[in-house]
Amino acid sequence: MKPRSKIIGTLLALGWALGVALAPGCGRPTGTTTAEPGAAPAQRLTIGVSLMNLSNEFIVMLHQAMLAKAGELGVALIVTDAQRSAERQVQQVESFIAQRVDAIILNPCEVEASAPAVEKALAAGIPIVNVNSETRTPPTAFIGSRDEESARLAMEYIVQRLGGRGNIVMMHGFMGQAAQIKRDRGAREVLARHPDVKLLADQTAEWDRAKAMSLMENWIQAYGEKLEAVFAHNDEMGMGAVIALEQARLKPKVIVASVDAIADALQAVQDGRLDATVFQDAKGQGGGAVEAAVRLARQETCAKEAFIPFQLVTRTNVAQFLDTVSRP
């Protein structure tokens, strides 16, 4: 897709007026020619980005990785926050289409309800890259990780710590979102192989720390000393569970494992508060999504799917991950 200088210029002006975030172009665009002195500046590609929810720390990390890669490649990003609304996300993509951006990156809110956003982009002939989460309609490319794998790693760790016998509760993410569906599936696959590990209860806390605290408090009242382990679909909920257990003076007796390896969770693992987390590579996903969008916008070859492995993090190996997260 060829750059459109007049439209992009208008976009940049409108972007500031509307409060959208633009990534700085702070380096030579890869695969393009920088203008000679006195000539018109080389036109940058513009990529529209719709993120699921910028109040979630992992999505913030994903966003930061995108901005860093966009700066490295010399492309502009128009970033919007869907605030967990698939309807809003579809509207954001419709706006990108109207503005004729060169490519779109979608971090889907839901498998089904965000699918029309992909369909509309494809119908308009604009390449769209799904990052971190999936939709029913396949995009031009997908960059992420296999969410079943993260749940298997966490649950197998819990089963091993329990010695193959015990009681567990599970906190779901936002219902209908791909990570929630697949992490639930992966966890249940492990439980099916270990019938002496009983799932006492499972319920959504919507990826939220405060909601997870409240849910954990309810479970403490309901199950008390029967509680032996918690699997939370993300670290925000895992940390909420840890805090509630600490306040009830039950944490030393209850194993807690979660997913994402955000900085707060990694520190908690190092301090012995959170037993384990599963590292999800936000930099790899975010940077990879921008790279894929740029290649597609330039009509270059791009893999249809790219999956980045998860890694289990415990106190024995947490130092190397703390270093990874702390680096810019």
C-alpha cells in the first residue's frame, strides 16, 4: 500500500486534537530511503493500533514495546484504548479505515465480538495484525503465544507442589476473551490427568486485582482451611489473591500461581509471596506485531502466525526475568 502524504499529514494534526498517542519516529525507517538535505522528507507509514485495555499492566507493557519498535523503524502509530469494549474496538477500526492508515494492529477484546473489526479491515484491503489475543475471523497475521501452554505450566507446577493431591480454586479473566478461554482449557487438561486434585470453585475476576481480592475473600469464607492452591489467569488477579490470603494469615498454607510475569509479580516471586508466574514476552509480541504490520504494509513476505513460548518463573530463576523486565 503506497503512502498518502496529504492524508497522513491531516491524520497527524487530527491525532493531537483527539488525544491519540503517536509514536515518535526517532530512527531511519528500515527498508526505506531517507530524504537528502533540501528534499521533501521521506513519508512514514502510519499504523492504527486498538488495544484491549490500557489499565492492564501487561497491555501497557505491550504498548511500550510497540512504541519502541515504531521508533526504531521510523513509523507512526495512532494508538487507541478500547477499554474492554469490543463495540468500541470495532468503531476504532472503522475510524482507522476511514483515515486510510497503512496497516492496523488489533489487540482483541473478545473472540467473537471483536471479529467484525478484522472483517472490516480485510474488506477495505488494509492488512490487520492481531497481537496477543485472537478473533474468530483470521487476520492477515497473528503474533502472540499459545495460552493453553501458560495454563499447563502453571497448573503442572501447582500439581507438583501439592504432590498430586489437594484442593484448588481458579480465577478466570474476562469471559469470552481468547486468553480466558484457552487458559481455562489448558488448566482443565492438567486437572483431567490428576483426578485427586479437586477444583473447588472457578469464577471470573475480569483480570482485575481488586476484584480478585474480593473473590478470594469470599472463597476464604466459603472454604477456609480446605483451600490449598490458587491458579489465576493473570498476575493482577494472582496478586489480588495473595493480598487477600496474607490478610487472612493463610498465605503460607496456600500456593498461588498466575500468568504474565509483570514487574510486581516478579518482585513478589523473589520475595516469596507469589509462588510462581509464567513469563509472557510483551516485548516480543508488541515489537513483532509492529514489524509484521510494516512488512505487510510494504507488501513484503510475512509469516501468517508467530508464537512466542511461555516460561515458568519461580524463585530459582526469577532474577533473570526481573532483569529482562527492568531493561527499557
